[in-house]
Amino acid sequence: MSYLSQMDPEIAEIIEKERLRQTNGLELIASENVVSHAVLEAMGSIMTNKYAEGYPGKRYYGGCEFHDQAENLARDRLKKLFGAEHANVQPHSGTQANMAVYFAFMKLGEKILSMKLNQGGHLSHGSPVSFTGKFYQVAQYGVDPKTEMLDYGVVEQMAKQEKPQIIVCGASAYPRTIDFKAFQEIADGVGAYCMADIAHIAGLCATGIHPNSVGVVNFTTTTTHKTLRGPRGGAIMCNSEYAQAIDKAVFPGMQGGPLMHTITAKAVCFEEALKPSFKEYNRQIVKNAKILAETLMNNGLRLVSGGTDNHLMLVDLTDQHLTGLEAEVALGKAGITVNKNTIPNETKSPFVTSGLRVGTPAVTSRGMKEAEMRRVGNWIAIVIKDIHSDATIARVKKEVTEMSGKFPIYPS
Ligand SMILES: *Cc1c(COP(=O)(O)O)cnc(C)c1O
């Protein structure tokens, strides 16, 4: 930081304030995590200085021999991690990984069948405000209104009726296991492709804690920065038969020069994820989520679908007569970062919502376990039940700061 603080004290100070925010608070946003020192170092390395358009062995620029080595390692490690035949590690983000699959296998105006955004899906699965909703027709399935879980019979019915080109499964806010095999079978039955977007649960899939989609569905897309705990970015995996179409869609189809510092950091992340400790970490994420869910429910809070199988849960605040926005703001003041989230059968706008999404990947990275999750669950309940009391919020914040201090994000 010394170069930066001399060169640009204004930015250095902002980064330091953010470091303190991350250190002193509890990050329960389900899509966030804390990367290792090694990942940070690779991301901040001189690998950013180079143009490397193309792929290893076929670049449009000279001087790429070490970039080829880094990208080959990233691809090989990712393939090994998920048992994939082919991997593309160049997408700048999860959204762009999805874009590449659509570009490779759909004509403009063809149809996507995917999960509704307000029931757990992602913007890039066909929202009218995303390119996906503008370039393609979109049909969407939700969860069963009673169980609040996926109903594969309904998905199959819709697939038969809508005749989509691609069926998308995978979600940003779905606390239950996804049956990728069922989705691929439904797709096969109607002559569609199946894409699993495992952005959220990639770490769980890589370690077998959630069923893996790779080798089961036609295409798997992911981010590398959620449960996979790497740098911000995307990746695609598929069988060899689709490799060329995918690679062409990414470059030159929709991106220029790859972010080689990020790809280098992805390689570091994948190597970390191949270690036994990463499986242990993902096991703990799920254990922590189960205890947190149990604690919230014991405090009288209703969870969508009655619990969780993965790293996240959705709290329904309807019977607390609160909105997601109110709860997010109050918990934020107490040092607990969560996000408001729509829930199945939502009646409010996405800026207000009736729910909260709560996830355990980041706090688990800091070393927190079951005992801490019980405390966190109780704090969340205390704030929600006494939301207008500044004294209560201040008391919780003090305890949050105290506990966070025992789990530094970067113990030196
Ligand atoms: C987070 C997420 C993405 C998008 O990732 P970005 O890197 O933010 O573009 C895509 N799909 C799902 C299901 C996600 O949860």
C-alpha cells in the first residue's frame, strides 16, 4: 500500500476504510467471499500489463509464452476440479459466461426457459432489463407456491409447451438442492440444450457437497468469486464437442483481450480449491448455514421453504410486518451486512421486498463455526424484533465488532 498512499492518498484512504469495514462487520451477503493473500497477489501482479487476445498457442500478440502457461494451468486445474472435458476461463464475469453460451447456441429471437428473477433466478437468465430479455424470447418457471421448491413436473410441462432452445437452471437465491440431471432430461425430451449456471454454488459442486452439473448438463457456467473464493470473473465448462463454439463466442464473439492478471489469479484459486481443506471449508459453509437457519427459525422467523440445503437462506419478513429494505438498513447499522431479496409470491418491488438473503461463505472463510452462527442468528432476530430501538442496534453492533475482531479477514 505504500506506493499507493504516496501516489494517491485519496484512493489509499478509501481502500483502508473499506478494509476496516470488512474487518469490523459481518459479511452475510451470500454472493461474497474473502480471497486469499495468494489470490490478491496474483491479481495485483504484472500479468495485467499484457495483451493476450486469442487462446494459448494461438495469440494475436507476441510475448505471450508465460501468459499461455498461466492460462493453460487455469484451464487444466478447472477441468480437474470439476471433471470437465473443456474449460474457458476468459469470461470477464458470470453474466458474460452466460452470454457466450447464448451467443454460441442460440439465434437472436429464439427462446430461453429459465427461473423467474423474483423467485431466485438471475438477471442474465432473461430479465427484460438485461440483454437476455431484449435479444431472446423468454419463458420462466417459478417454485411451487406451497413448498417453495422447484417442481420438475411444471418445468417439463413448460418445456413441452414453450419449446425453448436452451433451458437454464441455477439461481442466485434458491436455498435448496438443484437436480441437474432432471433438467438435462427435460431438455433432452424437447430437443433443447441445458445450461447450469452454478455461479453461487460452484464451491459446493466442485467438492461434491452439492451434485455437480459438469458432465451432466450440456454447459456449465460459473462465477469464480462466490463460493469458489477466487478473483471476480467467470468461466464455462462443457464437453469437447462444444469447445470450439464456446471459445469462439467468448473471443472474438464478445470480448477482446482477456484479463490475464485475473486469469492468473483464477489459476491460484483453482489450485486452492483442489486441496482437501477446500472441501472442509465448503462442508463448514453448509453446516454454518444449517445452524444459522435453525437459530433464526427458533427465534420465530419464517424461512422460505423451511430451511436450507446450501450456503444461503431467505428470511420472509411478512409476518414481522417489516420490509427487506427496513431490515437490511437496521442490520447494516448493527454491522451485519445482508441484502434485501424478493421471495416467492412477492408483493413488493425489488427495491423494497419482503425478504432477506443471508449466506455463510464469507464468515466461514474467516473461521467462524457453529457457535458464532448461533450468536449471529440471535443478533439478527434481536434487531428484527426491536428494529426501532437505537439502543438495541448499538448493543448488537458492539457485540458484532467484538466478535469480528477475533476473526481477522487477513491474519498476518
Ligand atoms: C452472480 C450470478 C451471476 C453473475 O455474475 P456477475 O459476475 O455478477 O456477472 C450469474 N448467474 C448467477 C446465478 C449468479 O448468482
